Amino acid sequence: MDKLKRFLNGNERDDDSTTGIFPDLESHSLSWSTRIKGFIVCFILGLIISVFASLSLFLHKGLSLFVIFYTIGNVVSMMSTCFLMGPIKQFKRMFAETRLIATILVLVMMGLTLFAALYFHKAAMSLFFMILQWLAMTWYSLSYIPYARDGVKKFFESCIA
């Protein structure tokens, strides 16, 4: 469990020496149990918002309302990881070289999804961007699993070839 804590805090070594502009800001401001509770609450809140999105679709409240709730649910779920490693480290990891393109795609697709739903009020366009948002979010999530994106690439290459 201590190794997991050190990994999520970004401390690979056993010592707690930190450097930078914000030393100890994100690694020691909340206890481990508070971080886990915050992560779980925020993640479940994101899921509940996504369930409300599905309910709005089934209750025929319009695709725009579904897309808006779906995007907000994704944002809240992404924010839940800030509890585990702290917001500064989370943003640093989001914009690291290995997942920079995936992060930008997720943010752009979220923006385009909301723009299509709120400005254009086009159901088909909103649904298209929502599907692209889901694909971008999946690719982004796979970037946190070692060799997962390589495995997905090889799978699709073998299906095509």
C-alpha cells in the first residue's frame, strides 16, 4: 500500500524530499483516507450525473440535455483523480509528452460536444461529438495503463491486416 501511495504522490524514492515551487502542497495536505474518500465521492458523483444523462435520454428530454450531462459527468470523473495525486501533479501528468495529444483531444471533444448541443442544437452533431468524446476519453484513460495503447494498436492492426 505504501508503494501505491508513493506512486500516486509521484515519489518513487522512500524519502519525502520535494522540490519545486509548491513543495508538499499536494502530497501532504490531505490524509490518505481523505484522498480515497474524495476520489470515491467525486467519481460516484460523475457516474450519477452520467446516469441522469441516460435518464434524460430515455425520458425524451432531448439529446442536448443528455450530451450536457454526459460531458459534465466526464469532467467530474476526471477531476476525481486530483484527489489521489493532487491537482498539480494530475495536470502535469495530463499534459506529459506521452498523453499530451490524448488530453487535448479529450478537452477539444468536450468543448465541441457542448458547443454543438448548446449553440447549434443539432442532435446528430451532438451525438457525433459525444461518440468522439467517448473515444478520446477511452484513449486518454488507456494512456495510464502501461502498454495498453500499444496493445490496442496491435489488435486493430491485426484485424485490418
